[in-house]
Amino acid sequence: MAEREIVIETGEGSMGTFVVHPDGTGPSPVVVFLMDAPGKRPLLHDMARTLAGHGYVVLLPNLYYRTTPAFELDFSSRESFGRMRELMSNLGNRAVARDVAALIAHADADPAADASRVGLLGYCMSGPFAIWSAAERRDRVRAAASFYGVRLHVDAADSPHLRLPEIDAELYVAAAEHDDYVPLDMVDRFEAAMQAVGTRGRVERYWGTHHGFAFDDRPAYDPVADRRHWDALLDLFARNLRDGR
């Protein structure tokens, strides 16, 4: 496996990005892995390595780069949670879509990458970023996944559900049964919006789980649900980024 930390200049700042891919087997499809609110951290690096082991060039950026070159939540610190909320408030779907465009442009120049086949992945905070960016880069994005993504169907001009008619990618949207941040009625509305416009993909509810079930640094971690999440994610990417190449 080849991996490195790089800096991508976006015009809005210097975006530190972890890049990992199989060694000497390129060009490989690209996965843009959008971090959750606690930040770009070792757990996500390990998840990126897992994805890369299945034949992808994975780019994991620090989405908070406009404010800070690095952030990792200290789950035991009230001050750290306050800082996280401050950093989150400076992000939105449109800003992250610009970041995704910069990451794809970087991949275009990487001989290890085939940036004509892109998958997007988001969790919690970044679930809506993945859906919105799938619309913004419909020319490249073939698959996008959101796990317990927030704000997927809200009364706002940048609600991701409004972009569904513009998405060509297959979507996979997973939700926990118990989630104060992602109520199931919002999940139902998003699923209905997908069905109304004929979006490829599906919504799944992980019954008995709580927000954060796929992260082993969260109290809600559920190893059975985590395995299910990996199976669904790898199947989504294999069918859309690798099969029929």
C-alpha cells in the first residue's frame, strides 16, 4: 500500500489530505472520503486503508482547513466539543462541493488514479456533503454513500433532496433507528423524494442501532452493524466503480 499526506491548494486555503492506494496497480477508481465532525483522525485513516485495499485511490481531506490545519475531537473534553461545533458552523454543502472538485482535479493529475470513476462517502456531518457533491459532479461521480447523514431533507435552499433530479450516481443512504440528529421521519421524506424522481439506489434503516454505529471510537459502536455497513459500501463501489471497467 502506498500512502502519503499532501496539501492541496484550493484558492480558499491549504487542504491537508491523506491519500492511500494499492501499490503499483493503477490507475484505480477514486473514492473521496469526507470526514465526520470529530475530524480527520487515525480511525478514518484506517478506514481509508481498508477501502484502498479493495482497489481504490482514497482521498481523505481535512474539511476544516479554512479555519485550522488540524483538528481531532477529544471526546472527554467539553471545550473540544465546543471547538468542533464552531468548526462545523463554517462548513456547508456548497463549500465542500468546491473541495470535492479540487480533490478530483488533483486525482486527474495522479497516474495512480482514474478520476473518471469517483465514489463519495460521508458520515454524519458529511452525509449531505456527499449527496450534494454527487449532483455537482454528476460527470464523474458514479456512487455516493451516506451513513447517518444529517440534514438530508430540510427546509433550506441547500437541502440535498432538492438536488436528487441532477444525480446520475447510485446512492446508498443508511440511517440508525435511534438518532437524535437524524429523525426517521426525515429519512422517510428523503426516501420518498428519491422514489419520486427515480433516483438509483436505496435507503436502509439499521434497526436497533444508534448514531455513530460504524465508528469504534463512539459509545454507540455496533460491530454487527459496522460489518453490514462495510458490506453495503464495498458492494456499492464495486458495482459502480469497478465492474464493467
